[in-house]
Amino acid sequence: MEDAPICPLCDRPIPQHAKQSLHHLIPKLKGGKGGPVVLLHQICHNEIHATVTEAELARSYNTIEALRSHPRLEKFIKWVSKRPPDFHSKTPGTRRKR
């Protein structure tokens, strides 16, 4: 796990076998196609999309720093950082509207 990429949201390593995905910092539907992407744990990516709408992502949460400052995501990061790097579970709650 020495050279495993680090998830910029939770700062944990992303092992090769862990569920992972690319997140568009600006949603594709809001003009981010071809824009910057970051590799995240799948659970971190799910939490972002369960917390913030596409419009909010494009307008206010289009950087890792901004995402990390969101109150719900701050709480999630504190919680998930105590889990193993390959930890995954269903994201609780209903998915917010697109």
C-alpha cells in the first residue's frame, strides 16, 4: 500500500482493490465535461453526491477544500478516517435530488 494514491477528501490511502471512482469537481452536466477530476474512495464519492446537489457542486463546492468545509462532509470525514482504507458501506439516507 506504499504507493497507493491518497483520497483527497479523507486523506486515507486508496488500495488497488478498494472501491474507488473519479469525481468531476464541476459536474459534467454543469459544464465540467473534460474538467478536473479527482480519484476518491467510492464511499467518499457517494457521500459527496448524497450531501450536495449538482448546482451546489458547480457553484460553491468545486474544490476539495470547499467540499471538506461542508458541515456534513466534515462530520463524515472525521468518521470515515477511523475506518480501514478499503472500508465501504452503503451511504445512509436518501439521495438528494439532482
